[in-house]
Amino acid sequence: MSTTDVIRTAEPPVQEREKILLVDDSPANLFAIEAALDGLGQQLVLANSGMEALRRLLEDDFAAILLDVKMPEMDGFQTAELIRSRRRSQHTPILFLTAYRNDEHLFRGYDLGAVDFLFKPIVPEILRSKVAVFVEVSRNAALLRRQARILGKAEQKFRSLLEAAPDAMIISSGDGVINLVNSQVEVMFGFGRTELLGRNIQTLVPGWERLSAAGISPKVLPARRKDRTEFPAEISLSPLQTEEGLLVTSAVRDVTERKKAHDEIRDLNAKLELRVAERTLALQESNEALRQSNDDLNQFAYAASHDLQEPLRMVSLYTQLIQKEYAGKLGKQADQYISFIIDGAQRMESLLTDLLAYSQAGAPNREPAAAVDCALVLDSVVLNLKAAVEQAGAVVTWSGLPTIEAHEIRLVQLFQNLVGNAIKYRREDPPRIEITAEHLHPDWLFSVRDNGIGIKPEYVHQVFGIFKRLHGHRYPGTGIGLAICQRIVERYGGRIGVDSTPGEGSTFWFTLPATAVVLERELAGQAATS
């Protein structure tokens, strides 16, 4: 941008030139007037008769008219009368030009709306000064008209926006006197507009003064209709300081339905909270009863299995003595009966031992959990199962086993049942058992994979049930081992399952989550205080 451009940009806008109509039948007079006004810089329009002046007025508006009184056909007074008869030029300033000082002319001219008389010969300086005044008046009038149009459009737009508002809108003075309302006010309150203008807004919102003084917005207050009925309304205030003083726009919204819905939700929440509290109490009582029932059942199972073992050993022991003392003496059938008794007693003793283990697996641990190396647990398991491992030619391997916080005796019981089952339910090939672990945060996923006989799909979900045996008496056992495993895992908050293919082997998996220890401690704490 050049310096010239900067200077040109900074210059004030050029004012529009005003038009001045010069009317005289003498060309010499017109020339003299034109020369005198040339210094004003305005646009001069010439007319040499009254008729021509009227034609010019049809085409343009003028800031001032300099009109000669004495003209042929239509003198200045007649022309002025016709000019004043037109609404468009009714207020255009007329300055009469005359060579005669006649009171009658003056009275008639002023009566026709003349603003001044200029007597010939005309002094150019006086002419210019008087015309300049009317030019300035014309400019100011034009400016006022433009501003009035702008204000009118702004007011119309404001009123349109006010009418389009979804809320009742009230404009009042700072002390609450209503100046303007929209149609929603009439609908909401039942008043006509003319009834409200000049009244105080507290007629509609009794607490408006407190709200205005506190400057709180929005807030819900009681509002009052014309019929004196009340309803809850949300009031928002927007103050505006003007030259005339403070104006406050109050937006009023009927919140009857919203308050009703809010009250219904509040009542519903209260009912739900009461119901939840009742159900929580009932659940706590039910859990307490269930826990007591489980404790009683575990105690019964423990007592029954423990107390029945001693007489059962007596039966087994004395039956074996009879077999040894009287073998072959009581007959072949008696020997068979004695053998049945011994076998049944041994199986009953094994069943009671497993039942005792199952009841203990479900009882809370009295000792706190500690860090247990699962690899060392597997060392203990293989040592415990040494005879079965050697007899079956089994190969047991493990890798990646973590150290977790648990109870060693529980983990030994868990792994020993799973590894023992893998050895028991084998094919003709030597058993191959692999134990691995994978960290799936926050759980550890353990897998015990074998190459045994596998499990049919329809029995996969039954193997963890107590006393569930899929192969009758072909394989020794009581059907409690996997139920014990499930109970141990669930006691730690984990899950257990099996994936199996008949004839190819099975993979028993279980998880021990990080929360298992917390759960175990809580249960142990409950048991200690009961």
C-alpha cells in the first residue's frame, strides 16, 4: 500500500451535494444568483418560470427554493401555493426574491410558508449565508430521517425477535414498571398488552424485586395469572443500562410440567432407594442365612465324614481279620461275601476321606494368604504322586509358572487332583502332562494339558459336579476330585473349565485373579468373627 493510499483512506467521506432550486424569469437574475451561490459547492438547478419549477420538483427534492415573486403567467405566490400543496415539498424552505418592500407581500408570503424574504439588489454574502443555513438544516433533516429509518428497522427487528421468543418476555424499568411485552405474556398470564403497560411486573411475578436485587438468574419463583392462579416459573433477568435509565428484560418460562416431572422422578428415586435398601437388607439376610446354611452343611459333612471313618475302619479291620482267620473254611461263597464287605468298606473310607476334603475346601482359610511359588507346588505334587507316575510311565512337565499370593495347601490339592486325573484317565500310551501359565492382566490363566482319553462334549459341563463319574467303576475314585478343584478356584474368585477332544486328550484350565486374595481374606475375616 502506498502513502497516497494511506492518506486517501484516512480522508473523511465526501458529503453529498444538496440541490438548490433557483426560479426567476430573468436570465440575468438567474446568472447573478448562480454566481453568488457558486462558492457553496452545492448543485444549482435553474428554472425560468413557475411551471418549470413545478416540473423540477416532480423530479427531485431540494434543500431550498429561491423563488422570484414577480413572474409572468404564474407569479411566485401562486407557485409557492402549489409547492406547498404537494406533500413531498410541503416543508421545503422557500426564500422569496423581490424588489418591493410591501407589507401585503410579506404577509402573503409568510402565510404561504415562506421562511425568508431577500430584497433586490441581493447582497451575495447574505444570500450565501442564509442558503448555507438551509443546506445544513436539510442535511441534518436527511440524517435524522436516515437514523429514524435505521432505528425503525432495528425496533421492528427487535419486536419481531421478541415476538418469536418461546418465553414470555417483559421489558421493564429498573423499578419494575412494564414498558413492553410480547404475545407469550398474554397467553401465559391472561392479561392484554394494554392492561400491563405501566403496571409493575410484580403483578405477574410477586417476588421479582427480591430476584432483581439479589442478581440471581435464573431462578424458579411463583408467578400469578390474571385469574389469581399461580404456577412455577423460571425467571431470567438481563439488565441493560441506557441513556433513559436501567432497563431489565425478564424471560419467564412456565415450568409446571418440568417441576411435575422432577417431582415424579424424585418420588420414583425415593421409592427405588427404599426398594433397593429393602432388597439389600433382604439379600444380606439371605446371604447370611445361606452362609450359615453352608457353614452348617460343611460342619455336618466334616463331622459325618470324620466320625464315620473310625467305625468304618473297625468294620474293615475286623472283616480283614475274619478273612485271614477263616479263609477257605466258611465256603467259597462266604469268602466272596467277605471280599465284598472289605471292598465296600475301603471304597466307603475313600469316599468319606474325599468328602472331608471337599468340605474343608469350601471352608474359609484361617491363615492369611502368602506368596506361593507354583513351580515348588508342582514339585510337591509329583512327589505325592510318585508311585502313580512311575507305574503309568507318566511324564509331567511345567514352565512359566508364577509366584502368586494364595495358600500352598490349597494349590497342592488343586494341582494334585488335576494331575492325578490326567494319569488316571489315560490311554495305552504313557501319559504326557504339561502345565503352563499365562498372565492375562489381572488374572493368571493356568492350563493342565494331557493326552488321555478325553471327554465327550455332552459331558463337559457335568464333570465338575460332586459324585459325577463318567466311567462307572472302570477307574477308581469317588467323583469328588474335580468338584474340590472347582470349589478351591471359586473360593479365590476364579473360574475353571475344560476343553476336550475324545481320544486325543483334555486341557483343564482355571484362573486366579488378583482379587482372589482379597476375597479369601474377607471370607476368613467373616469366619473369624462368626
